[in-house]
Amino acid sequence: MEIEEGRGKDVELGMVRLRPSGSGNPSSSLVGNGSPLPSPSPSPTSVSTAPALVLSNSGKRMDQSGKKMYVKQVTGRHNDTAMHLAAQSGDLAAVRQILSDIEAQMVGLASGAEFDVAVAEIRSVVASEVNEQGETALLIAAGKGYLDVVVELLKYADKESVARKSRSGFDALHVAAKEGHQAIVQVLLDHDRALSKTLGPSGATPLISAVTRGHILVVKELLSKDPSLLELARSNGKNALHFAARQGHAEIMQALLDQDPQLARRTDKKGQTPLHMAAKGNNTEVVQLLLHADAAVMMLPDKFGNTALHVATRKKRVEIVNELLRLPDSNVNALTRDHKTALDIAEGLPLSEESTQIKECLFHYGATRANDLNQPRDELRKTVTEIKKDVHIQLEQTRKTNKNVDGIAKELRKLHREGINNATNSVTVVAVLFATVAFAAIFTVPGGNNDDGTAVAIGYSSFKIFFIFNAVALFTSLAVVVVQITLVRGETKSERRVVGVINKLMWLASVCTSIAFIASSYIVVGHHYPWAAILVTSIGGVIMGGVLGTMAYYVIKSNHSRSVRKRAKSLRSVSNSWHRHSELSESDYNSIYAI
């Protein structure tokens, strides 16, 4: 590669001369201050002293006014730079030569801190260059296993370039883990431990990549740096233990189970445990390891109902089938979702030595076909279905009966309520008639009245008896009227409000009638017999005051009880039937005091 100066214009050469290095590998060439190096091209390259830019393959441009222009050297089928070629061959000397030439060619163009910054930036760009495959020199060296080249490049690579992925989806750590380069994995993790959680294609972690290839040293190195990698799974839900079981890597499986024995129960998106994966392989040792960690996993089905025994039978793994059936808790007749036992699966296999051995083994442990196994179950299921049908019919009939009973009860309550209302109305009418007659009698007393309004027969004992009992009849009738109108039921809230207003007016009318009668008594008999008027006043006051006071007490008590019940209902949840029962009970049996 070359660094040239141009006149206000970027120049990228298609081919440039590679300066020979101590190892004979390509490196960078720099041209400075109007002294161009010879080019392999037939035409010479003209140079000048105008300011230029530093260009990189990744598109980075760094203004180095008055300095030189870095022009990328491309060669090879993937447009590899000289650094890529050196890393690919593991030539540490060539890598160092390329990086040191940058400093040598920058002498005289800057000084002090500015010189150091400029050299560091150009070295970082050179070390971070990518080819057409998106590979950095670091990634290539890590994949090839050149530890010394990786260490050298890490000195100049930034964090972004270390974690950069190629077009295949792998970064340097993934490549090293996949290829089993434990020392390089260690160096990369020491450089940046967060690299262990980077994800490759399909969400694979470096641990999964190492497990799949069977690199035990890399696995142990990754787990020592970050044990939480065990919890990370691929996009299909399979973790590292799934892949170790499928590939039959017993030593790796033991290392993973030592870290977390519960891994044996983890399932992927299909519901498969690591034992399901081991049953697909040929390694009986990994099956034994999983059963030793947790024997109960044998009975865990996937989302299709397949246990490990079903999988091993379908894959014709004779030894694994034998191993699974040796367990005392194994269920040889477990059913899949499509109602097949292991024997059904074995009989559906093409005739072979393996399928014959599997069927013999299954028969030895008491395997049966699903049809034979389900015959008693089908009869039981049929019986249970008939019982459920009968119970459903009985419940439906009971529901209809209850509905009819509720309708009859409502009608009876309605008739009862109508009867009570009729009786109440009759009593109220009679009481009003008594009160009317008794009140009128005070003005039309027997024997007539004198000119001053007093009764003519006031001196007779019979008149006195008439007067007192007439007053008692009046006040008693008024009391009955007050009680009857107070106990009138209202079906709706608005009706109760109307009745409440009417009752208040009736109370007022009763009180006024009583006062009017008492005043009339003083006119009729008060002048000659004051004691009689006082007696009538006492009788009326006691009767009406007692009745009105008692009714007011019960009305207030009823309103208070109703408010307490409403608050209690709001604090607890009850069923709709209970609500309906409560409402009917309150409206049908509890008196509604409308005041």
C-alpha cells in the first residue's frame, strides 16, 4: 500500500509496489514530500505537496492537512490488504513491518503528540481494515490459530473492530472458539470479557460453537470466565447441553452438568430435553450421564408427547432403548399425542435387524400396542361420558324446576302482597270513617248547644261518658291511620319518595285534627267542667304522641339498618343469585318505612 500526496484530490491506486520486508511478505509503502516510490504500473505516478486525506477500506477519512494520503492496497480474490495476507500466513514479522513502516514514513510530517496521534490512528485503520468477506486481519488470525499475530493486532485494534462480525456472522472469538484455539480465546476474553456474550448465526454463543465442535478446553475456558453462558440458548431454544448431547461429547456434557445439574431438565421450543437429543445419537455414555444427573427426565415428553424412548425407537438406537428400559420407573407403554406406544412405532419401522431387536426388547419389558392398551380406557371413557350426559340432563331438569318454583313463589308473594294491601286499605278506610264520625260528633252533640256553644246536656253523666269515649275513638282511629300509611310499601325508589311525602302530610293532618278536637272540647265542656277538657287533652296527647314517637323511632332505626346493609354489601362480593334473593327478601318481607 502507498501513502501519496495529491493536489486537492483523493487518489486510490489500483496496484502499488509492496516494499520487501525481512520475511519477504508484503507490507505498506509510504511516499512523502514529493519523492514517489516506483509503481508496478507502466505509467509513473505524479505527486505534489498539496494537503490530502487518510482513507480506509471501511470508508473512514481522517484529515491530515499537510501530511500524506494513505491509499489501500488490495490484492487476492477477496480484496485482501497486505495486513490480511500477513495475518493469513501467520507472518508476525510482516505484520510488525507493516505497522512500523507507518511510523517510519511519517517522520518529518509531524512532531510531538500530534505525530503520535497520527501514527496511532493510521495503525488502527490498517489493523481494522475488512475485506469483501467483512473479515479483519484479527479475525483471520484468530481463525487460523496464530496467537502471536492476534496479540500483536490487539495492541492497535479498537473495541469495535475486535467485536466486528464477518458476513458469515462470526466475530474473532466465535471463530477461535469454533476452531478450538483455547489460548486465543483466553487472550480475547482477557482483552474484553463482554465478547463471550456476542451472538453468532441463529443466536449461537461462543460456548455453543465450541460445544458443537467438541473443544473441551475452550468450553472450560469460557465457563471459567463466564458461567452464565450456560443459560443462553439459540433461537430454537437449545442450550449448550442440547448440542453436546446430540453430538455425543460425553466429556463436555460432564463439564456442563458439573456447573449446573438442572440443565438436564431444560427444554427447547419443541419441548425436547437434552435426553431427547442424546436418544437421536449413538453414544450410550451421554444417555447414562443424563440419567445419572436426573433419571426423571426420561418421562418428560416433548410437545408432541414423545419421550426419549419414543425417539430412540424411531431412530433405531438399540443400545439406548435397552438403557432406557433398564430404569425401574420407565413407562414402556407411554403414549404420544397421536396415541402411539413405542411398540407401535417399532412395528411401523422398515424390517431390519435393529427394528427386530428393539421389538424383542420392548416385548421383554411388557410393551403393548396402543389399541390393546386403550380398550379398557375406551370403555371407561364411554361410561364416564354416559354418566356426564345423565348428570347434565338431571341438572337441566333441576334448573327448569327451580325456575318454575321461583315463578310460583313470585306469584304467591304477589298475591300475598296484594291481599295485605287490600286488608290495609280496608282498615285504613274504616279508621278514617271512625275518625270522621268521632270528630263530627263534637259539633253535633246530643241535645244540641246553647248560644255560647256549650252542650245543653252537659250536666248529665251519660253526656260525660259520650264525650270521653268519643275522644278515645277519634284519637285511636287517627293513630291507626298514621300507622297504616307509615307502613305502606313502595316497589321503586321514586314510589317510596312520593309515599314518604304523603305520609308526612298525613302525620301533619292527624296532629292538626287532634289539636282541633282538643280545642273544641274546651269550647263544649271547658267552661263548666275543665277537668273533662284536660282529660281529653291528656288522652289525645298520650295516644298520638306515643304513636307518632314510636313510629318515628322505628322509621329512623329502619333507615339506619338499611344504610349499614348497603355499606356491608359494597365491601364484599356476592353472587348474582344472592343479590336477587336479597332484593326480593327486602322488598317482600321487610317493611319500608316511607317517611
